Amino acid sequence: MPEYRTTLYELAFLQNDAVGMKQQVDFAMGKPGLEGQLLIEEADTAAFYGRLEKARMFSAQAVASVLRAEEKETAAGYEVDAALREALFGNRDDAKRRVASALELSSGRDVLYGCALTLSLSGDSARALELVSDLGKRFPEDTVVQYNYLPTLQAELALNRKEATEAISKLQIAAPYELAMSFIGPYVVYVRGVAFLNANRSSEAIVEFQKILDHRGLVSNTPMGALAHLQIGRAYAMQGDTAKAKAAYQDFLTLWKDADPDIPILTAAKAEYAKLH
């Protein structure tokens, strides 16, 4: 089946094999369905390195491609991918616009989860809570929903209320499933790491973000793979370990050396790094 081309692309990404990645993209062009899959991979790779405008371009092409093939659910998933990226990078308005586009196309399980997570990351807790409620009611016996999606969302909403300890508690039920394959990656781990940071439990935060770096095959080219370096830097800075903090920030800033300069999280990272000197 041609779908294995996405796996080959991600393997090439993990091996820093730009030629191998291009081969898979070239093969997919003009092939309905597969073309969109490889274009969204290109979008994720661009975002991994902070090239946001390029990522937006590839996302738009991916959505257009699958809509031509009348794959609305897939198009909604690609909009979610783009929305979550914007939220993580600090572009809240862009994230919310992407959510609206996704929900116009689908209200499926994974789309609802991705939209709710994006909205909660963007500070729109009220709208996120509506989607969380809908998700819980519609999928009461779905293992992924009950033991992964809902705990992650409830934790993120608790963080918005400045209740870091509550967020950590909400995620306990998800621990046995946190590294299972998921629609948009192991955000259980990422959110728990942020919760530990907010609770001033830096050592435990480092453990969580290190899980992301240690499981590159699960994270692949999703943005959290790059952002984990930044979060570890923040944790070491919290501990007062300047040397390790600098090293982690440098890892992130090296990945983002060609990033678009106006991304909010990059601006914050550079300011934080400057204070370490």
C-alpha cells in the first residue's frame, strides 16, 4: 500500500535524510490522498524547525489536496494539525481560526480532541470545555477518549485556572497509555511536563520532557519534539543550573536557527536565554 510512504518519510526525517524525504514527497505528488499525507509531513517538518510560513503553505496545500479528493475528515485533521502548531507557538488568534475551519469540516472524535486542546492552549477555556463535554458524552466507552484525550484536556484546563497540582492529578489515569500511538502525538507527556513546571517541580518536569526526546519515533517531526528542548532549559533555569539550562536553550535555538523571527515562543526563548548570561 502506498501509505507506507509516510513511514519512509518519517524514518528519513529521523535520520536527517533530506534526500530520502524529498523522494517520498516527489512520489506522492499528483496521487489523491497520498499527496496530502506527504504535504502535511512537509508542514510538520517545516514547523519543527520554526519555519512557520512555510508550514502554513504546506498545510494549505495539504488541505486543498484532500478536499479535491472529497476527504473532509482528513482535511479537518490537517486543519487541527495546523491549529495546534499555532497555539504551541503562541499565535492564539491564528489557532482559533484554524479550529473554526476544522469544525466546519468535521466533528469527529480526533478532531474534537485536537480542537479542544488547541482552544485550551489558546486560553479559550469556555469553548474548550464545551468540546470536552461533547467528547465525553459521545464517547463514554472509548478507551483513547477516557484514558488519554479527556485527562489531557482536563489537565490543560486546570493549568488555565492556575491549578498545577490538579492538572498533575488529572493525568495520573493516563500514565499507562501515555506513550501509545495517538492522533497528534503524546501530548499527555508534554502537558504533564508543563504542569510540573508550573508547580515548581523542575526535576519531574525534566523527566517528562526527556521522555519526548527519548521517544523520537513517537514524536517524529511534531513541534513538541523541538519545544521539549526549550522546556527542559526552563526547568534547569528554575533549578539554577545555568550550564545545563544554556545547553538546552542552545539545542532549541540551533534547531530554530532559520526560524521565522516573529514567532512568540521564539521571542520568549531568546529573552530567557539572554538572562542566563
